[in-house]
Amino acid sequence: MTERLTTYSALLGQIVGSLRQQRGLEQTVLSDALGLSQASYSRLEGGKALWSIDQLMLAAGRLEIPVTEIIRILERKAAELTAAADVEVIAAGRANSRGGEARKDNTGAVLAGAALGALLTTLILKK
């Protein structure tokens, strides 16, 4: 098992952020669409907060892209990170889940993986 980790939610934040930037939109446009403060929305894009399905649906609508396309991009990027960069993409543990307890000791690795995922996603999407 690799020591470099990121989460699906962190990778999703990078993908949505890249799509937003490609469309020339500021974070405030999506934060307003999601009913969040700009700071709260920034935490989603930065991988510091977990996306809900409601937030993903609202973001996809505002970006005018099918949510299924965002999921396809997420799946492809996760596979690319795993294969090319030896990064494990994991589900983030939630406070009310049993899975979160098992990953508490990997918090630093998850954050480092999120940063790596952000960099790689930006590079990949700019092709």
C-alpha cells in the first residue's frame, strides 16, 4: 500500500475548481449557487471539506455540465493518479462512520495527497 493518499472529495474539489476556472468563473459564483460563503466553498475546492451530493448537483448545474461527466472525470483522474503517481485515492472518513476511525492516523498523508492531487489535476486538465 502506498503512503501517499488523497480522497475522492479532494480530487472532486480540484476537478470542479478546474472546470470553474475553464469557464472563467470566480469562486463566489459557485459559492452563491451552493448557498455557501466563499470561504466554505473554498474549503470544498481545496479538499478540506467533504462534498455532498446536493452540492455536486448544484455545482454541475451552475457549470452547465452533466454530473455524470464530472463523475467520469473523477474516475479517470483517480485511476491516472493511482497508476502514474502511485497515489491511493480513498473515501474520506466522516465523523459518523466507522471508516473514519481507521484513517485518523493518515490525516497528514491525506492532506499531502490532496495537494498532490490538486497539482496533478491542474496539470492534466490543462492539456
